[in-house]
Amino acid sequence: MLKFFFMLLFLFFIYFKWWMVYLVSLILFMFILVNSTNLFFSSSIYNFMGIDFLSMSMILLSIWICSLIILASFSLYISKKYNDLFMLNLLFLMVSLVLAFSSLDILYFYIFFEISILPVLLMIMGWGYQPERIQAGLYLVFYTLCVSLPLLLGIFFSYKVFYSFSFMYFYEIDSLILYFLMVLAFLVKMPMFMVHLWLPKAHVEGPVSSSMILAGVMLKLGGYGLLRLMKLLILSSLKVNFLWIVLSLIGGSLISLICLHQMDMKLLIAYSSVVHMALVIGGIMSLTYYGFMGSLILMIGHGLCSSGLFCLINLMYERLGSRSLMVNKGLINLIPNLSLWWFLLLSSNMAAPPSMNLFGEISLMMSIISWSSYTFIFLMLISFFSAGYSLYIFAFSQHGEIFKGVYDFGSINMREYMLLLLHWLPLNLLIFKIDYFFFWM
């Protein structure tokens, strides 16, 4: 692990170049190769670092999304808009995410969990589009930091009990105070309904890179933290978890309805992320085997799918100068070969086969319905409206009359097709190895 960490560190001395994509991808594949033998147990690699299948899949997702961000942010390279600083920022983010996901100590995990907010904040405030990006950055920081201090107190409380920060020494503690101290930080990060307002703001005001990393990896930090800490909080969870399941399912249904009257395409996909994460929270909080497995599958599927959709929207934004569905109409006449990508990624977003989202949602539905049969009403609504808003954005953007203001329109190049393909392929090919995701516990 240390050799990969140093390899990433030495990348800091290389400026933004197009071949960085290949270099980061090379690190990814070397990482898979070296760790493919010890996927199913935690191997202590360095004092505080270790990997099991959950960490491994999250690290691979982080490196994959970061390499795709370099591909997507080519306009910065062309316009010379502080591209070296951008690259440095992205590498710093990648290192902090890899360290967060491979931490064996909860204190190290907390430190890297918090550090990873900083590069995303810099992306939004430095490379965003509108002046409102300052407000979006403040939303991001204050929502996450207000619940971070309680998490730190919870970590020190657990140290008082176990005399260790290591995940391996944790056992069940029946303490509601500790439960709320620890769980709230991850629920805001997910984000759960009612504490989700920072996410649409951050997505809309930020550049494509911040949207990709937020949807692709940052939301998964919350799910990862919950999966890791349920071992410690299981006795309190049995008493309190129904709150989060009920709140998430009702919130997911309401936000699905909110999606149906959005005019900004980016805002629509941002809200759809909240709906997907509501299902993940429900699955984790049901404390069932299928809930845990389904949440991991859906987190990875959603990371690839949402990131791909943000890329698609950015392609339109770079060419038409607007993300409004009023302007982005009749795209099937303008760029028919991109309509296939719209269809493929939106069908994955509404959990059509053969995407990972389908398997994830089936597992999560099984776990949530086994918790209470009444929940099927909300699950039915969420599934129906998910299909509804996916079809809504497809029908609105692809059909209709072309906006008359579109005179100068650049065609889609090979790099952009490659970017979309690299989102879609793992999302639909990993279904052949879905059994791995059911064996990691």
C-alpha cells in the first residue's frame, strides 16, 4: 500500500498533462493486481492501513473517477485556467480518499474524512461558474463541519472505553449518546433527507469535476463510515434505526416528486442522487445481510452512473451555454449519436438491467421489506418516480424543437466518447462478477 501511496505523492511534481490519465489508470490496475490475492481479509499493510473488499472497491472507485475527471476537465487544460493547481488539488483529493478508505484506525479515518472536504471546496470555489459558488461552498463546509465535532467527541469516547482507536478492537456499546454523536456525521455526508440541501447547491454551482467526485466518491464516504461503525453501534441501532429508515423512505418519495419539476438538468441528477442514497441508508439501517451487500453494490453503481450523467450534461453545457431543459431540446436531431449515451446512462439510473443499480436496488428492497412489509408502498413510489424522472429528462432533452439560438455547435470528439464509455462499461460489466459483492462480510 505504501508504494502506491508514494507513487501518488510523486505525481504532485508533474503538471497537468493529458497522459496523466494513463498514469493514474496504471496505478489503479497495479493496485488491483497486487491486492487481488488478499481481497477477503484485512491485511495490515502499514501501521494504520489495511484493506478488505469494502475498502478495495471504494479505493478502486476513487482512483477510477479521479482518472476520468482528468479526461473530463480538458477545457481547463486548453484555456490554461490554473490547470496545474487543479491537478495538484485533484491528486491531493485522491490521496486523502485512498488514505480514508484504507485506514484501520477510526481517528485516521476521521482526519482523512475531513481533509477530503477541502479539495472539493477549492474545486467549487475556484473553478465554479456563478458567483453563488461562494454560498455553495459555505453550505458544504457548515453542513459537514457542524456534525464533525460530535463525531470527534464520539471517537474520543470510544477510545475511553476500548483504549484503542482501531476498528478491530471495537465491540457493541449500548449508548444512545454515542450512537447519535457518530451516526449524524455520516448521515449528513450521505446526504439524508432534511440535511441534503448542501448537495444540490454544491452540484449546481461547481464545475463538472466537483460534481463527478461528489456523486462518485464523496457521498460514499458516509455509507462506508456507517458500514464500518454498525459493529460498534448495533445495540443502539436496534432501538433507533427505524427513525432513519422511515425518514429516508418518505424523503426519497418526496424528492422523487421534486425531481419531476426541475428545469435544470444538473439539479435533477443531483436530487436523484439523494433518492438513491435514501435507499442505501434504508438498507444499511435495516441491519440485514442483503441490506449491507445491496448498499455497497448501489453505491458503486450510483457512483459510475451519476458521474457519467454529469459528464453528459457538461458536454451540453460547454456547447449550448445552458443546462436548462428549455434550451436543451431536440438534441436527437442535433447530435443523434449522443442520444444513445443519454439512453444508456439514464436507463442505468432508473435501475434497468444489466446495470449494477438493478442488483443493488433488488437487494435493498428485499432487506427493507423484510424489516417491515409496509415499506413496500414507499419503495413502489420511489421505483415508479425514478423511472418517471429518468424518462422525463430523456424525453425533454432529446425530443421537441431545436432551440433557435444554437448556431455555433462543436461536434463530440473521441475523448468525450471515451469518457462516457469508461463510465458505462464497468457499470454494466461488473454484473458478471456480482457474486464478489456478496462474499465480503
